[in-house]
Amino acid sequence: MTTEKLDQFRDIILSAYPDLATSTFELAPVGWDSIAVDVDDRLIFKFPRNEVAQKALVREAALLAVVRPRVTMAVPELRIFE
């Protein structure tokens, strides 16, 4: 993936989270369904590659929201932006 593509993802992320402007952005290893951007080794932003992957992310977010209050271990909080 090119630096130009990472810059595009960075711009999208910063439009929602301008406080991350001084953060380090890196592409995570390539996934099948999504492109992931690692921000400061503490946040992951996933960009679906297609409509099927987008629907899967929405289902994943809904499932995690159901599971989170029912278990004692940490469960990621997925936020969907369209």
C-alpha cells in the first residue's frame, strides 16, 4: 500500500478525530476484508474493502456491544462511521 493511500486514510481519521493530528499512523498487516490503520499502537481504524466487509463490520460491532456487558474480559468498542 502506498504512502499516498495511508495519507488518505489519515485524512479521513483526522476529520472525525482532529485531536490525533500529532499521532503516528501506520498501516497494519494486510487483511482479507479490511484495511487497518494503527494509530500510536493504541487505536485501530478499519476500512472495509467492499460492501460485504462493511456489513460484516456492522455485525461485528453489534455483536461486541451485546457481549461486552456479559463478560469480565476487555472487549473492543467498535464505532461505525459512514
